[in-house]
Amino acid sequence: MKTTLIKFLQTEMNWNPINISFIEKLGGLSSENYKVSYNNNDYFVKICIADYLHTDRVNELSILNKVSKINLAPNIYYFSNKSGNMITSWIDGSMPSLDDFNSSNFLNMLSNSLKSLHNLKCEKQFNPFNDIRKRIEICKDLNLPLPKSINILLEFLTYLEYKLNKSPLIGLCHNDLNASNIILTSNKLYFVDYEYSSMGDIFFDLATISWFFSEKSRKDLLKFYFGEYNPKDYEKLLDFIFIVKFYNASWSLLKSTDLNINYDYLSGAKMIFKDLLKNDSIRNLYRDEHN
């Protein structure tokens, strides 16, 4: 892939390969990502392998420009509306650790950065309920292995949609806010990969990042974000964690059809669906309200 990378840098940036002193391939499931040193400056280079789920590159670039202006994302040097290929400044940081997610200082920093993001606006709207239903229908058409209890999950989804749409908190959401999309430095954090960003309920972001949090860290995040802890906010967070899990399960199942990806998305989807069908607190709440 290094040949493809150098050709891209020559063609799109007019970079002379002689002045490239360092190339390091980074992780990435939907793109080829690199750290590249050119003329003694470090850059992040992303070469997209394919588009998934109708990615809106124009919207992505618009959001990247907005978030970079408020220092929530690296500076952009190149972006292709057609392919999504991108070059940004290199941020010398790391992905947050488990200790970070249990740290009050980190959760406070995270909540402040999220509030700055959520205060922005864009034209594109995000409806996870409709997206999940559309994906499930596509999975059915492709005869993909959905769980036998998929109708129970869809019924619960409809119940949550009715419940949560009564009082949404709308803002510009990242919509893929897992730990790998956060870069933490000594005194700041940045969000990357804004492919799915759009307007929606900010609890989708809070649920995505806190999916694997402890109960205490979830409650602390809500306290820092809203200024105080409210049990109703925690109930809403749990509801959205169910939605985020369902959203990711349907996405993983569809992506399992891509034979060019060296990752077992099918097993991942099955694991999340199994988790959704457990008798956890969210499903108990649903039962209690319907007795």
C-alpha cells in the first residue's frame, strides 16, 4: 500500500518522495491510515478504501472546517469530496485509557469538549431509529443471520422512539464517538473521524462513549455535562445505550458482507445482538411500564 500512498501524495499534493523521511501505517478498518513525515513536519494521511452507508463527504468537510476552527479536530490540509481521502496535521497524543475513563479530570474535559461540539450546527439530520430499521430490512433481503427475536428488539425500539422523541436535546453529534476516535494530549483532547456527524439527540454521543463505562463513570459524565446529576438523565442514557448497541449490531452485520475487510464483523454483530436480548435493566424497565 506504500506505493499507493506515495503516488497519492505526489499526485494530489505535489510532494517530492525524496523529502518523505518517515511512513508509519496505523490501524483502520475502513481506510488506510498513515503517519507521514514530510519536510520535517508530521501529517496524518487517510486513504479511504470504500464508502459505507452513503457517507456524505460534503457534509463531513463542512463539519471538519467548523470543528477545526474551535480546536476540536486537527487542521485540514487536503480533503476530497469524492473519495474522502484526507491529510491533516499530526496530533501527538494517544487514545484514552481505561484509567482515563475513570478519571474525573478526563470526564470533565470530555464533557466540555462534547458541549462545544454539540453547540455547533449543520444541515444534515440523524435519525438512528429509521437507520436501524432500514438496515434490518436490508439484512432480511440479503438473508443475513438476524436473531430469531429481532421483532422483539424492533418493538422495543419503537417504544423507545416514542418515549425519547418527546423531549430531544438536539445538537451537532459525532455519532461514532468510541475511544479510538479520541486523541488525548497532556492538556487537551481532539475528536477525529466525522464521517457520520449530523444533527441529532446529544444523548447518542453520551451513550456511545459510555457504552463500556462503569455505572459511576456514566453518572459522573452526566454530572459534568449537565452541571448536576439527574436520575432521569441516567434513565435516558441507558435507553440510548440500547439504541447505540442496536445501531452498531445492524451496522456490523451489514459490513460482514464485505469480503475485503480483515475483521470478523459477523461475530461482533452476533455478540451485540446477544447482549441486547439479555434481561438487563433497560428491558426490565420496559416490562415494568407495560405491566
